[in-house]
Amino acid sequence: MTQSSSTQQVPVVSAVPNHIAIIMDGNGRWATKRFLPRVAGHAKGVETVRNIVEACIDRGIGFLTLFAFSSENWRRPADEVSLLMRLFITALDREVSRMHANGIRLKVVGDLSRFEVKLQEMISQAERKTAENTRLTVTICANYGGRWDVTQGFNKLLALNPEATAFSEDQLAPHLAMAYAPEPDLFIRTGGEQRISNFLLWQLAYTELYFTETFWPDFDSKKLDDAIASYQQRERRFGRTSEQLLENKKAS
Ligand code: IPE
Ligand code: IPE
Ligand code: MG
């Protein structure tokens, strides 16, 4: 099933965001502040992932998308990159059974071809194992970039329609890496930076943005609730006026 785009159709909005997308930032600074190696921050960050996944289940959230490794993160020192890969493998190894038992469907999106074969196999095995689960879809964006996503989607579309000279938004959307999910309702970035860093460029068109100074290892369910509370204060107009929204409310 593919989801319609917020620029083509006004989506249904509920009090609890159905899809939360998070840039998990600040692991390195969390560690440095404690005179620990950066990787200690990443390890602590994995614990936060576990807690936030559980918090999302408790709150009835349908989709949680986590930016774990960007297409630009290869620019980091080689030892940090390889430690991040080890951590990813260990986390998959340890967490998949628990996720499956909790009714979680796991997806990993990004250009996975650059990962070692063992990791690629673990990913596809985990996805296959959890494919039928419906309680919460957790997407890990790994070697992901928003521009990569739009480009790969476009290339797929072109391969299927080599004769076409132009495409519409609706035609491209089903070929994006996260076509199985609705667009995010709420975006959270921890760690204090106020930028998108090539995350879900297409899908964030009408997402509510929330930035917090809290480093990812310190983020918890209470802080998630703060973000949701901020989201609940927003008026999501999707191009319409406040008056129109009020009229719609009265009519329903
Ligand atoms: C985010 O934390 C995790 C990854 C990018 C893998 P950082 O490692 O970017 O932490 P800071 O921003 O340096 O504190
Ligand atoms: C964004 O964080 C990517 C992830 C959290 C995986 P970065 O720390 O890499 O972003 P920049 O470089 O500060 O923009
Ligand atoms: Mg960072």
C-alpha cells in the first residue's frame, strides 16, 4: 500500500502523532562532556532507542523513524564509522527478537549496498521476520540521505517508464524508500542543532518540527511527551486558513 502525499491531499490529523521521525543527535557531545570516548555516547544512545520504542508503543504511535547514519556520516574518522557499524550489528542481534515479541515491524532504509554483506543479510532477515507485525513500524535510516532517496525513486520510475518525458508527484511518491508509511506528523531533532541534515526531505513537506537541546542519550519518555504536547498546540493548516479549519470542525 502506498500513502498519498500531503501536497496532493489533506491528510487526516489526530491528537497523537501517527508517525514520529527523529534525528538522534548529540551522542558525541554527551560523551565528551563526561570525558568518555564518543562511542560511549553511541552505546548509550542505543539504550535511548529501546526506551523510546517502548514509549511509542505505550502511546499508540504507529510509525517511528530514526536517523541512525547519514550518507554524509562516512566523512567521520574511520574508527568511529567502524564502531558505529559494530554497534548496529550488536543492536540488531540483541533487539530483533524482543521487537518481534512486541509486535514491531522493523524496516531499514538507505543505500544498504555500502554495508558489509553480513550486516545486509542481518537486516533482510530481521525485516522478513517482523514483516507481518502491525503494532508499531520502526524504520532505521542507515546510509540514508533525502537527496539519495528522491534520486533513487526517480531512477526507478524512469526505468519503468523509459518513454515518458515528465512525471507527477503522485507517480514519484510510491518509489521513495518509505512509501509504506504515511508522511511524518512530528519531527524531533535532539542535540540543539536546528537543521534537517539531508533527512527525509520530501516527506517533511508538512511535518511539524520540534528541536530540543537535550542530547539523544538524555532523551526519555517524559521529553517525548514534551514534544508531543508541543505538537498538540500546533494548528496544521496544510495551506488552508484557520477559519476554514474551524468551519470543518463545526460541520463534523
Ligand atoms: C548522532 O550523534 C549519531 C550519529 C550521527 C551517528 P553525533 O555523533 O552526531 O553526536 P554529536 O553531534 O557529535 O554530539
Ligand atoms: C545527523 O546528525 C545524522 C544522524 C543523526 C544520523 P549529524 O551530527 O551527522 O548532522 P550534522 O553533521 O551536524 O548536520
Ligand atoms: Mg551530530
